[in-house]
Amino acid sequence: MTPSPPENQPFPRRFRADQLEVEVHRDRPAAGAAAARRVARAILEAQTLKGSANVVFAAAPSQNELLDALANDPDIDWSRVHAFHMDEYLGINPAHPASFRHYLNEHLFAKVALDPARIHLIPAEQADQPLRVCLQYEEMLRARPPDVVCAGIGENGHLAFNDPPVADFDDPVLVKVVRLDHACRLQQVHDGCFTSLDQVPTHAFTLTIPALLSAAQLAVVVPGARKADAVHRTLGGPIETECPASVLRRHPGAVLYLDPHSADTLV
């Protein structure tokens, strides 16, 4: 049975699905702002404990409000943040408008003047040696294990590019190349990243599910009606790779931030 938010309570409405904390906010900006506050606290905690914070960022329109709130938070010490990202299209140039590196630079890194030496991104244009790219990025992640992950959930329930056909809750590697399924590629058109399906790349680099869940804290922002079915399956279905995001229910440090549209089917 899918958990439901408390009725007749003001926003935010909070409840749990197994170990996953869920918050339903009054609108999309409020959900993003709430997630940003949690991420800012997690950054401060990591910096206080060990001097710097390692943060993995998702790159998608669902993250716009979160990243905007982070960029405008005057209390975050970006000089002590190491930034990673969770996926990128195989072979795409970082200057391409649909590149996730381009998105993150535009929506966050340039705004906070993050030192390029502290930005660790997947060099996905090096498509001739993808395994080497995976191993090198895995080495960087092992050297600086993630403290906090800023994530979303795909229309097919994926986390990063761990689509149902390739998701593995016990993946032995931290980074891999995957073939994107049809629903995932179609979402990129829905999001306005590409104008047609034939423009969407067929393969991508992705952090694996164990890599994402290795962080102590995850802020998962999922607004919009197109995500309602994936949210329903994440919270109410079995924990299985048919809906990779369902594994979030096993993580005690994960919080899912919804708006009324994405929470619409939670009855």
C-alpha cells in the first residue's frame, strides 16, 4: 500500500516510507528551497567534521529550484566544496547545450564562482576509451567519497542513468557506461533538452546505485505531474530494480521532496 501524506495539515506534509522521509511542499519552489536548506546543512556538517564537503549534483530541469536556492545561499562556503556530477551522455561535448556539465556550470558553478580545481566532472567526450574514463572517475570518487547527493527520479523510476534494465542494487563498480532505455530517452525530449528522440544519445556514463547511496545524506527533488507515477511506484511498490528509486526506502539519510503534482497519486 502506498503511504499517503497526512490530510488537513498545512504544508509541508511529512511522512515515511520505510526509512525514507518524504515531504510534500506547497509548490515546486518551496520543495527546491527545502531541499537546498538540507543540502546546505549537510555541507556545513561535512566541512566542520573534515574541512571540506564532497557533493554530487544531478543535472535536470527538476533541479532548477534547488540549485537556484543553493546559489543564493550566502552561508555556504563554496571554497571548501568539491563538486561531482552523477551522469553524462557518452561522447557529448561539454559545450553542448544538452550536456549536463553545461547545465551545472550555468545553473550553479558559474554563479558561485566555484574554483575549477574543485569541479570534478566526467570527461564524456573521451568516447574512445569509456572504461578508462569510468575507472579514473571511480578513483576520484574513492579519493573523495560523497557526503551528500542531490538527486532526482526519472519518469521510469531511474536514479541517475540507472534505468530498470541496467540498475543493480549491488553493482560492483561506482561508474559504468549504460544503454539508455526508451522511456529515459523520451524524458529528455519531454524536459526540452532535445527536440526529437533521434537526437538523444543512446549511451551514457552514470554513477551506479551503490555510489549514490554511499553518501550519508541524499536530497531527492521530484516535482511535476509527469513524475507522479514514478513517485507512486517508488513509495508503494516493491523495492526492486523495476523501479530503481524504490531503493531509497532503505536509506536512513534520504529525503524525498515533492510538490502537489508529483504527490498526486499518493492516496
